Amino acid sequence: QKEVEQNSGPLSVPEGAIASLNCTYSDRGSQSFFWYRQYSGKSPELIMSIYSNGDKEDGRFTAQLNKASQYVSLLIRDSQPSDSATYLCAVNSGGGADGLTFGKGTHLIIQP
Amino acid sequence: SQTIHQWPATLVQPVGSPLSLECTVEGTSNPNLYWYRQAAGRGLQLLFYSVGIGQISSEVPQNLSASRPQDRQFILSSKKLLLSDSGFYLCAFYRAGSYNSPLHFGNGTRLTVT
């Protein structure tokens, strides 16, 4: 059974601070990892992809991957109220055709 | 560019009524297509996926079915809806063969079964 675990939150972070979101996965064969942002009532929007161990930065977002620990994280620097959303961690195990396995998401609230 | 269209955006249906949700993709050929459902307080659950016309794989046994009558068209159906079918239905795709790519989602259909 492929599982992706996230803390559901809510995670409350003051505006301008760093928000740290975490995710663990069960399948050691997982090859690709994604973070999606989902605003209430909307569909998920891809914000980061990461495929190898280490950090990947894109603007205010940094994704971190540690395959040995089966751990993925997302850091949001200089958090803005517009970052308030649910963040979904998704994993593709083995590169097969059966899509991505998603965590339940972490609800992030940025306090002005 | 590759785009995905899904309709309707919202739907309210009585228990026992039929369902048909449609999804089409533009700008690519032979895409892998997916139907996910997101119920309140739960994560995204994969319902069906298709790697080609007429090829449907079911992940969860239930009263829903899927069909792929054309290369870029994916339909989710039910003959008789249950209350438990309420949720946010999302169609998604990535380019054929790019199994390590991210999925791209349509805007979703909010289904309420009353």
C-alpha cells in the first residue's frame, strides 16, 4: 500500500516568516515528488517538482528531498497572506502509469 | 499549449439519478488520463486511469465507471448515484510516456448528491 503522510494542520505562520511543510512516503521505489497548492474550492496547482536528493529552489519556494529518510519538505520564505492554502504532497512510485499518490494536505494560514 | 477542460463545474443530483462528467484534453495526443475524487476532509483518491482509447483501469470498486471513447476524451459515469458519491471530481493528465512528470488538473466538478 503506497502511503503519503502529511500533518493536516492548520499550520499558522506570521506574515514574512518561513513556512515549513513536511511529508513522508512509504514506497522506497518512489522516483518523483511534487508539491501542489490548492485554494479552497479550486483544483490543485503544481508549484514544485523534485527528483533527486537535496534542495531545489524556485523563487520563494524550496523543496527538499531525502530519499534515505523517505522525507520531502517545502519551505516558503517571506510568507504572504496569498500563500494561505492547502498544500498537497504527491509521489509517483516506480514511474508507472497509475498516477500520483497524494497526501491529505496541510492547511497553511499566513497571519497578517 | 496543452490544456484540459472539465464540465460541468458544479452539479446537484438526487440519490439514484445518473451521472456523466466529461473531460477533454487539447494540445497533445495519446495522453494518460485520470479521474480523482476529493471528499470533504479526505485526500485525493484515484478512481480510474486510462492509457489509451477503450483502456480503463479501476482503482476503487464502486458504482462509478469510466470510458474513453476518443483519444482525448474521458468520461466518468454512474447509473445510480449514492450520497457517498458527493465530492470534488478532478480530471488530470500528463504526456504519454512521461510517468515522472507532474499531473495537470482540470478545474474540477463539485458534485452534491441530495
